[in-house]
Amino acid sequence: YTLVTGDVGEFINVGSGGSVTIPDATFAAGDVVSVFNNTSGNITITCTITTAYIAGTDSDKATMTLATRGLATILFVSGTVCVVNGNVS
């Protein structure tokens, strides 16, 4: 699933495996989307956005792993930068 602006303020419920993609130049500063992994395994968050950080780190991530039954909140700092907080690595 690729996130869209209609997801702002909502949560994405991922079931049956799959992955989530964070697109570049789509969202605005202050937009927030949450993702819930409602599966018994990890899922991948693919970061096609220019810069994606895991909260509390300083390295750009191309992909992240969202743990089983995990929750990730994505805060867009700009259209090309986001910070992901939650059960991600």
C-alpha cells in the first residue's frame, strides 16, 4: 500500500502481510499517519521519500521493519522529510 494524502489523521491497518510505502513530495509539514501491523509477522515500510528517520536516530533509512502487532506513527516535517516513531527498526 502506498500512503496518500487522504490517509492524514487516519491509521492504516495492514493485514495479511504486505508492505507500506512512504512516497516523496506528497505530504505537507505537520501531516501525521499511523500504521498498524495487524499480522503475526513483520512488515516492511519502504521509504521512497527523500529522507526518512527513525525517531531518535540521525541516519536516513530506505526501509524499516514494523514489528508484529506494532504501531508506527509517521510525522512529515516537510514534503521530503519524515520521522517514524514506534515499533520500527
